[in-house]
Amino acid sequence: MKATLRSFVLAAGLWLTVFAAHSGAASPALLKAKQEAESKGYIFATSHDEIVAAAKKEGRMRAVSFLSGKMLDAMARAFRAKYPFLDVHVEEQGGSVEAAQRFLLEIKAGVARDWDANRLWTELYDQYLPYQKKFDILGMAEHKVLNIPPPMVDPVHRHVVALSSNLHVLVYNTKLVPPEQAPGRWEDLLRPEFKGKKFASDIRPVGVAALVAAWGLEKTLDFAKRIAAQQPVWVRGHTIVISAVQTGEIPMFMGTNFGAVKRAQAKDRARVLGYKFLEPVVGRLHLTDGVLAAARHPYAALLWLEFQASPEGQKLLDEHWPFGGSVLLPDSVQAQETKGKKVFLIDWNHYTKLDEYTAKVAEAYGFPRAEVK
């Protein structure tokens, strides 16, 4: 009798496990995560099907994005193909702080109700946060409800996703600087032979400021002072300065964006542009997006964020940005290019402090004026 009862209990337990797996029933761990999230004021869906069903009822999705041109068209087109039941409209916000400030004022005034998803501009990040819908994106990513790598989500403000990353490199003219003679470490730029207009440095030194993630602020500022003593060519911007390196006007440019160099190389018929990831390799999180608190189609917007962060969306960033896929994804170009190297990121621990770091580095430079703009 006892043996029969024990067999029945085991069989029932097995059946319940199979039923839960196939019925989409939430596991105890998932239910606990939902309870904890909701106790902190977050919204937590226990299955992807639940999110898709809610989005299907909404039927639409409206977003403003930092993406532009062919990249924006490709991302929106692929998203529509994945969710054909959604009427999707995405607009470029513009790449200026002024555009981000105007949009923030519209949100505060309550006149931005036609939008569901938006970018949180780095300089205004804290000001945007109160106006974002509190989906527990991190919790849902950790429990595989959303196909988003958890490190891409702000661990404190769990409803914001960094969709990309920027790595900083040295670009040089191989006709003027043979690859074997090009610096391999940041400190190599302090060598005597590189003094006196031998390389360019941006007066908005985001690339050097990113060194704080590897060195800390004090060592980074000391390095900045020593760079200034090297008498570099002071510049502003990236694309035009990389062109100056390509023409031989400037031998090298330190701390520029990896993606900008790769784009220039694609058009470099003379093949004179070379680059190196100076050690320590540094970069920063980029493109932070969220769902607006006033969104009329919040679950559709949540799918939009997930799609951009997913392998499919990241592949589009690599192809059409190009090379904009996050270094946090192993298959991205950035991750492959730095494979085997330790990458130090201005991550969520530093994200809102980047402007402060940049200003302090510029001050250490002595506030020089750009000679090439």
C-alpha cells in the first residue's frame, strides 16, 4: 500500500513538472522574482508570451531613437517583420544635447504622449529617469523572460538598457608610423619621440576619461597632464581628424571611437589607416533606452528594446551602424576584436559621472583650443 502511494506521489510530481514546463506556468523562482519586483514598484511579466500578448492588444509602437538613416530603417523593418501585428513608427531624435533637452521639456510638460520608447541622454540621465516606466527589465532578463544580456541593464535603475558600447583606439597613418613603432599602451605616448605635434588629442577627451574605469581618477588626471606636456595637436571631433590622419596631416590620433575608424578604413583606398587598442583597453556603455511612463503601448515598446538588445538586433548594429554591437555580446565585432583582452568599461558604476571625468581631464589639459575642428 505504501509503495503504491509512493509511486502515485512520484508520478503526480512528475506530471506536474511536465505540465508546468509545457503550460507556461511560472516556476517558484520566477514567482518570487515577480513578488520582489512588485514590492519595489516594478512591473514583472513571468513569460515572454505574456508580453507578446499584451503588445498584440496594443497594436502599435512609437519610438524616438538615436539611430538614424539606413540603420534606423533596417532596425525598424526587421522589428516589423518579427512582430507583423504591430504598427511601428520610429523617428530619429537627433544627436545633439539640445534635441534631448527639448524632448525632456516635452515629457515634463506632458505633451510627449505620442511616444512609447525613448533614449536617455547621458548628460541628462538622472533627469529622464523619473519619466520612465518601471519594468523590471533586469529581473526579466536574468530569468530569461526577455532576451537581453543582464549586464546591458542598469542594476540600480532596472528599467533602462544600454544597447551599444563605444571602444577607444589609437588610429595612425601607416606610411608615417610603421605598425611596429606605433604605441601599444597609453603610456607609450609619453615617450620623447612622440613630443611636439606627433599625435592629436581631442579637447573633449571622452576616450581619456574612460581610463578612469581602469586606472581611477587620480592616475588618469596625472596622465592627462603629462599628455598636455607632450604638446599634441589639439582637435575637436572624430571623423574630420581621422581624415587628417589619412591624408598625413596628423600622424596619429589617440582615444577616437573604434567604429569611426572602421568606417574610415572601409573608404580608405590607399589603405594607410591603422589602429590599435591601447592597453588597457577602455570603452563606455552607449545608447541607453527605456519605456516612457506615459507610454500608450508599453509592452510593444518593451519588445522594441528587447529586439535591439537581442543577437538579431545587435547584428544589425554591427552591419549598418557599423560595428555598433555591444562589446558585452560575445559575437559582436567589438567583442571579437578584443577577444583575449581585458576591457575596462565606463559601465553603470561610472555612467552618470562620465561628463565629470571628461571635464576634469580637460581641466588637467589646461583647457586648450582646438587647432583642427
